Amino acid sequence: MIALSLAEIAEVVGGQTHDIPDPSVHVTGSVVRDSREVEPGSLFVAFVGERVDGHDYAEAVVAAGAVAVLGSRPVGVPAIVVPDVQKALGALARHVVQRLGATLVALTGSAGKTSTKDLIAQVLQSKAPTVFTPGSLNNEIGLPLTALSATEETKFLVLEMGARGVGHIRYLADLTPPRIGLVLNVGTAHIGEFGGREQIAQAKGELVESLPEDGAAILNADDPLVRAMASRTKAKVILFGESGEADVRAENVRLTDSGQPSFMLHTPSGCSDVTMRLYGEHHVSNALAAAAVAHELGMSAEEIATALSEAGSLSRWRMEVTERPDGVTIVNDAYNANPESMRAALRALAAMGGASRAKGGRTWAVLGKMAELGDEALAEHDAVGRLAVRLNVSKLVAVGGREASWLQLGAYNEGSWGEESVHVSDAQAAVDLLRSELRPGDVVLVKASRSVGLESIAEALLAGGAQGEVDAR
């Protein structure tokens, strides 16, 4: 964070200082909520959670070098006490962003946010110092903490914004007002909470409504609900996609034998070839979104194409591809799942399986529940099971309870029976089955919503070889 004194921070957040002998002392380190991340000069933010109260760690964090605690009650060590810690954290982030000279880029969408954010960050880092959201810490706590990690040297601040209802993105954009706002897509993620795709579009469009007149709204030309958001902003509109009307578009899209996308990138400043290190055709749209941001910030088509071709995956459990010594490939995409990302992952698996089939290998889709789909849950799980059959995935292993049975039933009704699809009760049963069946050349995709925890299957298959058990963390 840019250096601020404890007195300045107290004024910004409307707090009272307690047990601070010298209010002129500056916070020179990071602002953190995890006591394990404290370093000399840190400000520790104490939240009261369901199981852990951050105030209980006050003495320990000060002993570790924190200059003060930002909390809701005095703790016997230097502290700034406020009525609402979350609001205080947001106010501090807003103050710091206003003082920074960085260009703030914000993005949202139903699917692909984190992968696209990682691409944008890697492209912009090739141009200038860039700070970006780690993982998917995109809520009212993670976003201000990311903003507070920027320094005077930061030129670009890339922030992912998530939403579970109307008004959430408006709140986040008010904390960290962006100049560039990117909307990727409107899908069915969290549709059970929103109530419908129109409500999701209403929420996502709050981002472009927040943009200034000299800003840029970057919108997906291939998604009608996103494209319609052009009428909701006073900023310049830049379209990306495979549509011929897109300002930044892809032509000659194809996949390598290993399933990595390659295409000709077209921008208003020129054209250049891209071959990505990531897997799956869905990354083409993510790459075009990143390219549109980079173009708006002055990068040439050649610079953008080079950076996109060199970019890798920065966040865990998102299409992590690892080949075991015995020739089995594990694709760990288990961080989260919704109908759009599930379909994209299955298509990527089918593409990756092309080369393996020539060598006698098979494709395995190990899938679990997609959460928060409300009344659409049965239809969406059924559709994913059917798609696995249509894509000629060799084996479907549906893991879990009711939703997994719907996946398996969809596959069965589409024409898969016998050993082509199977429903197992839990992760350990899936691992036991796979260890007995896998052979060199097989490709295994593991994917489900985060709450299901199917990453344990991928980790067990990579760590345990032919034996061992799932880590039951």
C-alpha cells in the first residue's frame, strides 16, 4: 500500500485510535486479514467470522510486525476502532485508489472471469507494473484488499468483480472506480440467486454504468445481453468477439493436436498470429477480451499477440494439465463450475482426446454438482450429461448425490449405457474406480462446483499413483 500514517487512516475510515503512542507512524507494508500474512509495517484487518474472530490474533500480529489493528473493538495493542470493519476497509481502498496514478481495469461476467483477469494481467505486465486480483478474491473484502496492495509504481490495477445480486457490482465499482470496464458474458451461474438471465444482465451491466465519459466499455459482441449494455454507458464502447462487427476479433480459429487454441488476432491497429498455452477453444473469447483492454491501453497487435502466446494459467485448479509419468493426463478444472464453463471444459476434453485416441487412449469426464442453479438444476445437469455423449467422451463418472445422478441419467438417455457412464457416491469411490481403469494415453477431466471439492480426486490421482486415499480435508 502507499504509505499512510495511522492518523491519516483513522481520519479516512472515521475511526478512533486506541493504544497508539505515535499516530504519525506509517503503514509501510501490506494490508491483510490473515494473520499468517503479516509482515513488518502491516495493517491487520480484524473481521469477526462464524468460526474465527480476528481480534483474537491482535497481540500475535503486532508481535509479528503489524503497526496496528483495524477492528471493531479495542484489543490492548495499537488499533483503529470503527463501527463497521468492512465499510472502513472499503473507504480506505477508495482513498488509496484516488491517490494512485494507476489505470483501473474492472471485469465481470458469468464465466471465465478469473482466467481472463489472469490473461489481462500477464499482457499488461509486459508493458508496465501491474497489480491484479489474486485467484478469485472478487468480493467486498477481496477487492479492496487487492486495491490496497498497489503502490506508487503500479501503472495498471486489474480487478475482478463478482456479484450474487443486483447492486453488488455498483458497490464494488464505487469503492474502486474503473476507467475500463469489461463484461464477458451473461450465463446461468448463480441463476438460482438472481432469478433469471435478465436479472444477471442487469447486475453485470452496473459495471459499464459506473464508467466515466473518457472511459471504455469493452463488451462481448457475441453475447446479445452483453452487447445491449452499450446503451447503459456514457463511455466509449469497444466490441470483442468472433463477430465480423467486433473491433477486436479472431479469425481462422483452430485447435492444435493438444487442444490449444490458435487464431489470427485482428485489432484496429493491425493483425498478428496467436497460439495459446492454455487449453480449450473457450479461451479465444477470453484472449480477445484481454486484447481489447490492451489495445485501449496503447499496445500494438504484435505486442498483444506475443504476450497472449506466452501467458499461462496463474490460478489453481483451472484447466491445470499435468501428464503423469505413466502417460495419463489429468486436467484439474475443479475450482468451480456452471453450465457454461462445464460445456467449455467438456469441449476442451474432447479436443485434447483427439491425439490420445490415435494411441488407444480414452477421455474421462469426472463431474459433480453445479451449485446455485435453482429450478434449472435438473435440466442443466441433464444437458451436461447429454453433451458428454454427443462429444464422444469415452467415460463419464458422475460423483455425488442427486445432481450427479441427473448427470448420469442425461448421458443414459442420450444413448450411453453399461460402462460408458457410471454414478459413484463420493470422491474416494471415483479415485478407486479410476485407479483400476486408467491406462497410458487416457485424459481425465475433473470438474464441479467449489463446494463439492473434487480437486481432491485430481490431487489423489497425481500424488498417489496406483494407491493411497483421497485427502479428506
